Amino acid sequence: MKTIKMGGVPEHFNLPWHQCIDEHKFEAEGLDIQWKDFPAGTGAMCKALRSGEIDVAIILTEGIIRDIINGNPSRIIQKYIASPLIWGIHVDARSQYKNIQDLEGTKAAISRKGSGSHLMAYVNAKNRNWNIENLDFEIVNNLEGAVKALKNDDAQYFMWEHFTTKPLVDDKTFRLIADCPTPWPCFVVAASEEIINNDPDSLNKMLKVINAETENFKLQKDVDIKLSELYQQKLEDIRKWLDLTRWSQEQISEADLENVLDNLLQLNLIDQKAEPRELTYPI
């Protein structure tokens, strides 16, 4: 049995992985998938890939591309979610800020530097024609930290996946100001160069199992109800999310990589572009 240490956010996107683990589909291929949740998101997973704590991550496209360019010895082995991620822009429910224009010049709560919430604050600023040089950040580590920071006015807004954060909008902890979709496919499967070099066959088997699961995931009986119960979200919200979400069974395209690279360079989040082939590995 080959062991693969995996990481991902504890969100509804990753239910196919948990189903394959629970139903022993990986074991049938001789794989022991050891999953670890990373509530802090992309920055924490980049660190775990670098240290060898995990071999594979289901991770935000823009975050891992930036970290590979900055020296993370990992590669993208497949696109996982082909659709954009819908980032909700949230304020404290009692906040004086009523619309997106009010937030210009205020401080953004982010999980950590290099995280999705950090990078998307730049994308949002660019979309709104704000001066990105004036962006200010408060590191809050996770969603719980963001709740505290916005409540105490240590930061004024927080960007996190729309549907994951929806329960906090429903219970009036947060108020949703606007949405900011990523202009590229949102999640990829990234693997450390160590496991790519030492055991590509196991990665290939892993992808074969998960791709078979995701290909018809939305057609599974009562999958909407299961998602709603497991992730404590309203059924209507889960159904909206399912309509918007497309899983992929292919490698990310060079055009998508170029789009991410161009945006990161324009936002001064990387010093130079990499060749797309330097970011991926064909399994």
C-alpha cells in the first residue's frame, strides 16, 4: 500500500475525495490517502508542501503558481475545479460600510501572506481601479480570526468563498457587500517534486480514482442533501453552488496559466513570469 499525504480546505469542493476515501476506492488501487484539513487555506498548504508535511494539495490556482515561482518545489498535476471561485467580500454585520466603494482605503483581513484572501484583495482592487499600493492587511489566520478582526474593527472587510461564508451572513455575523469571481479555474491538484520524481505511478492511480468520482459527482443521488447536511448550509445555497461548479479531469491549459501569470505580474505579486511548462507536470 502506497501512502500519499494530502491536504485541502474543509469545504464542499472536496467531498469527492472524502467519499473515495470512505468508500475505499483508493485502497482498491493500492493507495492509502491520508487527508489533512487546512482551515487556514492556501498559504498553510504551500508551507506544508515545502516542508514535506503533505505530498499533494487541492489548492487555489493563483496561490500555488505564485509559490512555485517563489521556490516551492511542487508542480500542478491537474486542474480540479474548472469554474471560478466566487469570493464574497464581507464586512461586520454592524459595519458602517454599505457598498464596495466605501471599502477603498480600508484594511482587509487575510488568512496569511500569499493566501487566496491576500491575492484576491489585489484582484478586487484592480477590478475597482483602486491604487494597489495603498492596500493594507491584517493577518487573521482563518475564518474565526476574521470574525474577531471585523467585530473589533481591526480590519474592515474579509474575502472568503461565498458559499462557505454564507452561514455567517445568514446569522448576521457578516454582511455581504459584493462578489469577486476569480478570472481563472479556481482549484488545482499540486504535488511535491519529491513524490512526482519518486512515485508518479501512485499519483496517476490517485487521479484516475478521483476523476472517475468527479465526472458524474453532480448526478449522484441526493448529493445536494448530503452536502447541505455535512457542511451545514442551506439546501438552496448548495444547489446554487452545484449549478455554478464544474469539476475537471484534465491538466490546466497554458492559456489559463498565462492569464494567472499576467495578472500576478501586473499586480506586482511576482517579479517575473515563468514558462507554463515550469509550473506543471504531465501525469
